[in-house]
Amino acid sequence: MEQPRNIYPDKQKAFSKEQQRLERDTTISPANKNAIRNFQNHLFSTGSGFLRVSKLTGQLRRICNVINKDLTNLATSDIHSFLASLAQQSALALGQIKKRKLTGSQAL
């Protein structure tokens, strides 16, 4: 029987690198680092793989740098504010991309 192909041979390496980034990031509070580690454990326990956990860890690291609050103490209003700012930035970026396409300009 043929062995299944491994299309992501470095998935464990990607997870290790993301763990190193998390540990080195001095802008993230110890409480948030602990919350992220607990979330990683939850993901692994529910069957998520290394790539999924790496991706979500990176996203949480970035969110922590923007929100500047402990993840465990976030209120619904904090999350709504964060999502609104993301939507506004995305709309602004999308508007700039459309404008560039219409004008043929390469610079922002």
C-alpha cells in the first residue's frame, strides 16, 4: 500500500517557530501568553493539527498587540471595537486597491 503524501513536511517546524515568536514577544503579557498556550492545548485536544494551531497562535499574537488587554478579561464591547476597526481598515484598503485599478496607479 502506498504511503500518504505529506504536502506540509515542515508543519511541526512551523509550530516550533511560532512558539519561539510567542516566547520572544515582550509586548504580550504573561497572562495573554498563558491564555494562548491554554487555547493551543484545547485545539490539539480537539484534533487540530500543527498548521492550524500555528496559524491561530500567530493571529492571537497580533490581536494581543492591537487590543492591549488581557484576553481573559475582554468584554463584548472590546471585541466589537476591534472588529469594527478591522472592517474600517479593510474597507479603506479595498478602496485604495479599487482606486489604483481604476487610475492605473501603482503607488498608494
